[in-house]
Amino acid sequence: MINESIGCKVTACKFHDESKNYCTLDVIKVTHNTVSDATCVCDTDCGSFEPGK
């Protein structure tokens, strides 16, 4: 099932829909990738990412 509320371009993720740029999960977890609080988009990651197929 495609969740059209969660756009995704990470084709290496197992939850990426191959036919469209969407995530197949119902909910994702967004995390920060720095030791301090996030201040821009580059400081965040998808914590739901798993290596793909």
C-alpha cells in the first residue's frame, strides 16, 4: 500500500514504493542526526529507514 502522505526518494529503503516516490509505511519516525537540536533539514533523518531489497 502506498502512503501518499509520505513522499520518499530513497530507493535504497525497503519501504520505498518502486512505482512512485512514496513510502509504504503508515507512519515514519523522524530523528535528528546531530548531537544538538536540529536547526535545518540537513540535521534530520528518517529513523524508519531499513536497507532495501
